[in-house]
Amino acid sequence: MKIRNARMEPGLKKQPRYIHDINQLPHLTASERIQLKKVSDKFAFRTNEYYLSLIDWNNPDDPIRRLIIPHPRELNDWGELDACNESSITVHKGVQHKYSSTVLLLVTESCGGFCRFCFRKRLFLSDIDEVSYDISKGVAYIKEHPEINNVLLTGGDPMVLNTASIKKILNALRKIDHVRIIRIGTKMPAFNPYRFINDPELMEVLSEHSHSDKRLYFMCHFDHPTELTDVCREGVRLLQQAGVICVNQNPILRGISDNPNVIADLWNELSYIGVPQYYVFQGRPTEGNEPFEVPIVKAYFKIEEAKKKCSGLAKRARYVMSHESGKIEIIGVDYNYIYLKYHRAKLAEDEQRLIVCYRDDQASWLDQLKPVDGYINEYFERDEEYGAA
């Protein structure tokens, strides 16, 4: 892989300027700005100079451009804002409890950049108020539930918070004995690795809270090998030096990460720097995300082809759907059927359950599949032909 060097890298100290206005992008034509402004008026736009420097503006299909620059088809009538009904598992504002051992704390509604395919793009709408900057109710809830052994800090991206705020949150969680793992969902190592390079105090805070038997995990979000610049790798090295366990998860995205060579390149490079691929997600049917959707069968075979080009260490990822009913792994496809299994389940009776559905090459979500006779699940619509509910 040829590493693309961002123009800021030689100094390693410059803090990139953030950009929120489409009109500030000189590489776009006047007509593009007008068209894309309509998109950003609904789904907010945010990026920074460092990340923009990774774009090859001579290539209209550049993957980084597709990742961060609005797309006209985001305004298509498609999908739902809360495609997985996260409101149903919200126990307090900013606190979600879906799986018995894991709680999510939504601690911010901002990110280092706004991915155009974000499954929580509803958080960036002006009339949505789901995040809590005060985690006291979440901490109290976790204390009352000893079955919770790991907490995921998310949002938004917690790494946009200042170091003092991050320290306060980690301090509060580390005082709860049964919380063994704290996870932080972040794309900041890709969006702005200077966040880690320029802040030794943050590295100290992370080191203080990642213990030998109570680890701090970064659930990184690298979508394409282009993001793995030299400066990004330095940021990851500093995180690892601080004792943080870094893994990667990302969705399979049309025109970005649905090419077997790109997938294999990303996984191999991540394995070289000690950031194993954890999950590959099927894109949720979120409003605005139609331009990025890849059908399940097509995605499955793309991923399987990529695995042929990877070492065992590089191809450990599970291909899953984060569905309302649980995290469902797509484990096989043959001429007639799609084989799925609950990796995590909302309901105890679904835990580790195998689901066999009729193969449908157009389906992109569980609800669009038809299970074989005898399987009943409230998320499948009643279908007399297949006897399923």
C-alpha cells in the first residue's frame, strides 16, 4: 500500500481548522455548492483541513470525498432517522441499555467530522435532543446494575470533548468496581490525529484509566486505507503507548469500502499496526443513507473475497447487522439461503439463535428477508407463503 501523506504532516504540531460551510470548499463548482448546500441545510456538514487534504479532487469518485462531502441523494425519500429504534432502549436521556452487560452513554452530539453515512445523523438535527453532557444519571444507573461490566462512550465522538471533561467521565466510571471495560467509539484517529499528538495531558489521562485488568478500548473507525497516513499511525502509536487497546469497526459502503481489494488492504494495514478489525457493519436503513447501501448478499461475497487476500490475524472481523433485535452475524450464503446468527441479542431467547432465510439478492436489511418455515420473529412481517410472522 502506498501511504498518502497529508500536507500537514511534516510539522506534526499544527491544529487543523474546522470547516462547517460548504461555501468554504474552493474545489467545488458554484453549481455544486448550491446543490450541496441544500443537503447540508438538512444534514449538517463538518470536516477539517487535515481530512480534506486526503481528497484527490481530480477524482469525482474519491472515497474520502464520498465519506465527508454531502451527496445530493441524501435527500431521497428513503429510510428512517432512528432505523434501529434506539429510543426503545433509552433508560435515561443519553443512556441506552440493550444488552445486559453493556451500557451506552451518549456524551456529545458533535464529531471530528460528520460522516455522510452516519446512522445517528438525527443527532445533528437542530430539533433532536438525545445527548446528555451530564452523565450523573447514567453513572447512577450503572451502579445499580452489577451485570454491566463494560460501558461504551459514544454520541457523537467523545474525543471532541476537552481533556478535563474526558477525565471527569473516566474518573466517574472507574469508581464503579463492576465496570471492567470502558470503550470509546471514535473516528478521531482518522479525522484529526493531532488531537492525540498535540495533547500529552490526554495521553496521561488515558494511561491512568487503562489498567491491566480494566482496559480502555478505542473502537476506531477507519473506512478506507487512505486514512492511514503517517500522522495517523503516529496518533495510534501514542494511544497504544498509553495502554489503550485499539480495534477497528466500519460499515461496508457503496463506492468506498465495497471493493475486495480495498477491504483487504485496510485489514492488512490495520493488522500491521496492531489495530485488528472487529466488526464490518451492514449499513442501517437510515434516512439519507441510500447512496451508500450495499445488498447483504453482494456485501457478503465481497467480504469473503477480501478474506482470501488476508492473513488469519487480519481477517478476524465479523460481518454483522446492528438490528433493533440484536447484533446479527451474516455467517453464510448459498444458492437458496442466507444463514444468520444472533451474536448479541436484545431478548434472552434470541441469544446465539440461528436464523435461516430465503436468499434475496436485493435485500439490504433483516426485515426485508423471509425466514424459512417455522421461524417467528416480531420483526418479520406476516407472510402466508412462507408461514412466517
